[in-house]
Amino acid sequence: MPQLLVAAGYTMKMAAAAYIIGAVAGLFLALARRSERRVVSIPALVYIEFVRATPTLTQIFLIYFSLALVGIVLPAFEAAVIALGLHYAAYMAETYRAGIEAIHRGQHEAAQAIGMTRGETMRYIILPQSWRIILPPMGNSAISLLKDTSVASLISAPELMLRAHDLTSEYYMPMELYLTVGAMYLVMTYPLSLLVRRLERMAAKDHKAAGN
């Protein structure tokens, strides 16, 4: 059990680091996707569609093995963090974009009418209002990402599922170990689920108040 707890710590570190990468890269992708310059918006669209159309495991293998072919050898943990972060960046980009586009166009026009640049409008007017729409699905992404770290075991990244597999080979108790791992994932994700529900209620209340 102590070994699984240590592995769970690595799993949470992996998920947290990948989430930060995804959240930051996703915002830039969303802004690029909405750019009026096709040289910026089209590559962003292609990236988003490619990532969403291919399995997570394929992308992890691409990062881990393809970089090694050009002399860039990453430890399995770092490769998994980067791959998961870039994978979720595509989904988070669409979340950001939906939140931004939910804000009435008139607010863009009003900000520009008083001399604000597009960047200032986005930073001070649009993004602060869009968070109530963005946060609940971003919370769901955090839950999915935490569970998807299990895929990293296939490149021997030190995380919970890999350690469970190793212990199964050592102690021959697959049922007990995998049930324990499932319970540990539940313990890690359940607080996030409660947070997402709270955010959804807050968003619904804000939307209702805005409607009134």
C-alpha cells in the first residue's frame, strides 16, 4: 500500500503539470483559432482537429519515441507530461473558444469604441466574463486528465497503474490490487467532481442573475 501511495503522488504531479501545460497552451490555441489571419488560425485548427481525431496513446508514443529518433531523449515521466498537456490543450482550446464566443459581440464593439485594443478587450472585458462558462468544463478536463495518466504506464512512466502492474507480477493479487487502484482514483477524482458541480451551480446562478 505505501508503494501505491507513492505512485499516486507521482500520478497527481503528472496530472497537475500536464494540466498547467494544457491550460496555457489551450488559451493560446483558442486565441490563434479566432485570429483573422488565416496563417495563424488554420495551423491552430489543424492541430486541434488532429489531436482530437487521434488516440492519446498515439500522441504519447509520438512524443516519447519520435523525439528519441532525432536525439532528444526524454524520461518517460516528462514525455507523458508533455504529451498529455499538448493533448488536453486541444480540448481546452475549444472550451476557451466557446466561453469567449458566448460573450455578446456588442461588448467587443463597445470596448473598441472607447479605444481599447483587441488584446486589451480580451484581457479586461471578455476573459473575466467568460470564466463562469469556462471553469466547469475545465474542471471536467482535470478529472479526465487525472484518469488518462494511466495510459502513461505503457511507456513505463512512474505512476499508479504501472506500479499496480509491477506489484501484481510480484504478489499475484491482481483483483485486490486493481480494486485498490480503482478506489484510489476515486478518492483523487471525487473532490474534483464536487468542485465541478459547485462551479456548474455557480455558473447557472450567474446566468440566471444576468437574465434577470
